[in-house]
Amino acid sequence: MTAVPSAHTPDPRAGGPARPGPAAHAALSATARATVTAGFWAERRRVNAEVSIPQGPERLAEAGNLENFRLAAARATEGFQGGYPFQDSDLHKWLEAAAWQLGDPGTDADSRDELAKHISEFAELLAGAQEDSGYLNTYYQVAKPEVPHFSELRWGHELYSAGHLIQAAVAHHRTTGRTELLDVAVRLADHIDESFGPEGSGRPHDSIDGHPEIETALVELARETGESRYTELAGYFVDRHGGALSHHTQQGHGRPGYFQDHLPVREATAVTGHAVRQLYLLAGAADVATETGEPELREAVERLWAEMVARQTYLTGGVGAHHSDEGFGHPYELPADRSYCETCAAIASVQFSWRLALLTGEARYSDLIERTLYNGVLCGVSLSGDRYLYDNPLHVRDGYADQEGETPRRVPWFRCACCPPNLMRLLSSLPHYLATASADGGELQVHQYATGTVAAPLAGGEAALRVETDYPRQGRIALTVTATGQDPWALALRVPHWSADTWSVTVNGAAPSADEVALADGWLRLTRAWAEGDTVLLDLDLAPRFTLADPRVDAVRGCAAIERGPLVYCVEGLDQPRLAPGEGLDDLVVDPTAGLGTVERPQLLGGVTAVTATARRRPRPDATRAAPWWPYRPATAGTPDPAGEPVTLTAVPYYAWANRENCAMRVWLPVGE
């Protein structure tokens, strides 16, 4: 069994969920540290820390997750609760969330003690449930003990659940130096390493799990322990996609694309199948490429990201158009009213994009992260932190009715509860996505803007900043140098694509000289010999704007959306003027030529900047129909012009929808026919 590092003083340069190794082929280093102390993200993270995470143990107990581990520890073979083979992963994700929160310097002592107590209790529970071989999965230990381990790989989720346990253990070790959870994870990883390998390796299984996750987890375990064979095993799993499940003697299936098993990763030309599976696989492939430097694998993950963004991504950053398989649709198949946009898929997109940002240093990946965080991710949890959305539509019609397993209403928990603890772990680890340093130590990059601190070890010494901003409500970001070496270094600030032509910057109150400033590929670089007290003011353009989709997105052709800064907006029925009986949001046509306004609403939805737009009612073309009972009309009948007095629409940030009463909602607004 691999020895794990002994307990140590927590490393302030821990690097968060993804920390490329010292020999990695990454453009950026995850050695920067950041804190979030006030403003938008501080409030969302406060709610996560004070409401969401503390409720986790109770929810997991109610759902039977904890009891399943107690049963496994007692070597029981009946009584499994919940029914899903992947239920263990809900606890593992909560443990990861708790570990990151435990390591956050803003966590108070009482909360820290409570988190540490729960983690210790659950780590002991996991250790007791683990078999002598290292195997751990309560579904197969309690509910199906007669089934040989790893014999139901298509749907069994054994390696998927193991991956989440490994990530939780790495997070706990990075934030505390303690090994009780890491000991369990290493024993499990070693068992997997002894069980899987290519034909001729002498290992009993030559296949993959039907749900990727083990790949990225194994690479991170290698980074944490220094044991390179875990990266090699992750590479094996990545390489094995492309017929592993189809050829498995007990697991043949007819939908290889759903499992990303239709082609080897390097040969794939499009993202396909189950969205979370696809993005977890690509995150793992990006990790492997980062550690090995293999050009073909790197080219593949960059290509697939670009294809996903260009043809398969919603305005919110959400992905997944199909409810039937929680999956990607055809190119440009992005229906607003039937968008699936699973919360977990948005989180997986952030994880994949972050690994590409580290690998390449390109700002576009952090641009997508910002969009996805503010819109596709944050909409998944209520402002109160205790109710969740599993899927996230962009259009809910007047008078909608819930369908089984699908609802645009927030609920306290899910029978399939993958999303809530996933949200918890992302929000608790969020500071680790804010800043990096270049691999050569000559540059400090700020990827996301939040009030707090940023620091990193550079080649010329420690560099540190104080960041002050009311972003995304206001567009000014003030950065003050609080520590620096004597050598010049570059401060790289990401300029979002929506403000690429409308930004301004000053250094100590004056425009920087031409040889000090450069804008390229989304990075504004300021290079100089810095001094403590130097102040940079970056102003981004937060004027509200109308946005149109690619015309090949048929579902929203003839519609426009409202955005302001990184925020996508929506209109909810309860904010709009009263319409005639039977009329609703779908009867309004927005006028993009009339411009947009803003109204500060500090008491609305936790404090938002509302955007106002001008609209008119769209007459119902009953008189031009071929028959009064038939909803279609001859094209020769023409299109009635919008009628009546203009009405003012009020739009609110999409992340805050469905936090009041249930009502209609639209992101894409008709502009005419």
C-alpha cells in the first residue's frame, strides 16, 4: 500500500482542487492564494457556509446515506436505503465541501470545530465500512453482495463514487494535513490499481466505469502523494474509452455515445452523450495532458472545449439540451423551454475550463468560468441556501405544470441528490479559482474579481494585492499592491470579451505608459517595478445590452436576451405589468431600439440592479387563421404589428429567478416575427 504523507502544517499554497505537479506542462501555477472577504461572492459563500453545508449531514441522514455506511461497517447484507448505486458520492462531495470550508481563513472557530467533528466522524465511518482489500461501495457491499465487484461497470458507478472520495480526501489533506480520510482513499485507489489494467497486465479488469470521475481524481491523488502510477492509471482509463464497455463481455450496450465510449478521446470531434459524464472525462483528460505533456491529448481537449462552446452551450454557460439522457443535443440544438442544463453539468464545465486555463494560460477559459458561475451554477441554489434546482430551464411558460422528475420549482433535496453537495463543494473552494501565477514566476493573473486578497510567490519574491470591488453590480476593480519584490513583474487582469473595447485602467491615478501596458487575448498586462501602495483601477463596461444568438439556434431565432456585465437577465411574470386575461410573457414583444435602463433595487432578491426594457403586446392573429380552431395561418396573411401602449419590462438576474412565487419566466424575448 502506498504510504501517505505524514501530518504537516497546512500549505498556504495548497492550490485548491487542481494543483499541477512541479514537472507539469502547465502555463500557469496554482500556487496563488486568494480570499473573499466582502461583496457578492462573500455573501453567496456565507450562505453556503452557514446554511447549505451545515444542513448536509441532516439531509444525508434522512436520505439513508449515512445508514448505508453503518450497515456496510456491520457487514450487513440487507437494508440498503435509497436505491442508487452512486449514493455514496453524495457524502463524498459533502466531505469535500466541508474540507474546503474548514480550510477557509474566514471560517469562525465554532464552525471549524463542527466541520472537523463531522469529517472525523464520517472518516471513521468510511474506514469501518472499507473491506480488507480496500474496496468501498455500500451499494454492492449491502444491497448486492452476491455481485462480483466491478462486474456492472456500465451503471454501477463504483469508480465514479471512488473518485469523489479521493477528491474529498485530497481536499482534507491539503487544508488540514490530516490523513484519516486520505488513508481510506489511498487503500481504495491501490485496490483499483490492482484491479484494472490493459489486456496482458495480469489485472482482472480491462474496462472503464460508465461514469467518468476517477480519472481526474487519480491525477490529483498523484499530485498529493507523489505517486506517479496514479496518473498512469488515470491515463489508462482515458485511453480505454472507445469500445471498452461495448466489448465488455457482461456489459455490452447499444448507446456507446452516451458513455463517451464510441470513439477514443483523441479521435472525438464533438462532445456527446451524458453531459456530466463527458465533462468529467474531459477534465480528467486535461489533467493527464497537463502532467504528461502529450500534444495529441492536449489538442483533443482544447478542440472539444471549443466545439462545445461554439455549438452546444447556452447563454448561461449551461450545457445539456436533452432531458431524456441529461445529455448534449445536436449542434445548435439549444431550446430555451426544454433546456436541461443540469446544475452538475455547469459545475463540470467550470472544472474542465479551469484545467484548460491552467494548461494553456488563455483567458477565454476563465471568461466561460465567469459566465457559468454567475448564471449556470448559481441558479442551482436558492438565495436562502436551502432549496435547489436540478435542471435549469431558460423559459417557463404561464400556467406550467410539473412533470414527474422535472420541476422549475426549488426543492430542499432530491432523491438523486448529486447537485446540492456539488454546489457546496464548488462554492467552498471558489477562492482557488480567482488567481494564478505564471509557471516562470514572472506574472500574477487575476481571473475573477471579488473583494479580498490575492498573493503568489513570484521569481522576484512574494507579490500580494488587496482587491476592492462591488462587481458585478459595479464595474470598477481597485487593486492595491501590499507586498512585492524589487524585480519587475506583470500583473495580468482579465478583460471579459463583452468589455474588450470599453475598458479603462490607471496606475496611481494616471494612464500607464505604452511600454507598461498591453492587451492580448483577453489579458490586460501591466509590467513594471511595483512598490507597496501602488494602486490599479480597472473599469469594465456594465452597460446593459441586448444579445442575439447564432441564427442557427432555431429555438431562439427572432429573440433577444438581456445581459449586464457577466450576468444574464430574465423576466419573471410577477414583475411585469398586468396583462389582459389570458395574456402573459409570451404575448410581449420587446423593442431593442428603445434601449435599456437600470434601477437599483437593494431590497429585491438580496439587492440587485434591475434592467428595464420597452415592450408591446403582440396581437393574437385569430382573424388571420385558416380556421378559428387551427393555430396556424397562411403566410400571405402577414404579421400583425405589436399593438397598444408601450409597457416597461423589468428584468432581474437569472441566478435569482424562482426565489419568490412560482410564475412564468423568460430569458429570450421575442423581438418580432
